[in-house]
Amino acid sequence: MTPSPATTAVRVRRAELSDLDDLVALEQATFDSDRVSRAQFRRHLDSNTAHVLVASANHRRFLGTALVFFRKGSRVARLYSIASLPETRGKGVGTALIEAAEATARQRHCHALHLEVRTDNKTAVRLYERLGYHRFGPVVKGFYEDGSDAYRYEKLLK
């Protein structure tokens, strides 16, 4: 299977401790609230229940990041956070990160990947639905730090 042209140049790998400064900088550049802190990233980089992914076009420039959580004894993974630089949106970075998160979940023998997304983030909603995610459950009221609501999405992994 040949990768789609939009994602051909994007490489995704597991983050390392040496990526910590870049992870924090990307988080600061991407989100106004609900940010993953430096201490949280540091903890997740060493955790067996978290997988931090980074997307880049070369080894020096981060284009995006994703954080996937796993619970012991559960076969459902959670895409906790995904971020891409504003100038890279629509260029396959999000797709590459989501596909890598799904692959990671499959490797951990998970049968589903769950996520939450702001109800007003129409671009992300379209992306998730295009990639086969389905909304489930009621809207989660006040889910985000600023009081915004969230949709819950799920994709069954094969």
C-alpha cells in the first residue's frame, strides 16, 4: 500500500527525552488552554501507559504531536491530545499522527481508540469522521478548561 501524497513527507516516531523542549514549545504554540505541561510530558515520556508521538518533515522541525494513553487491563486506547502547527494544517500531519496512534494501539492489542474533541472544532470533527471515527454517548458538558463542551468519538481497530 502506497502512502497518500499528503502524508508521504511526514514522518512519525516515538518521542524521546531529548524532544522535551520541542514538545513544550509546540504545545505552547498550539493551545491557549488545556495544555500538557512540561512535567506531564516528562512523566509521559517515561511511562508504560503513555505513548508520545512526534511528526516531522525532517529530524529537526516538529510539525505535530500526539499523546496516546493506555490503561492496564483495558483494550481501549485514548487519544488524549493531538496538535499540529497552524501552518501545517490540511497537509496530512494530523492524519499521519492519528494513523500512527492507531498503529500503536493495535500493537498494544487494543480493539478501539477513543478521543474527545471540542464541539466547535469543525475541522477536527471532519478529520476524525473522514478517518472512520464515530460519535458516541452524549455531549460532555464543560469538558474543557474554558467550559467548552466535547464530543466523544470512537474507532474500532482491526
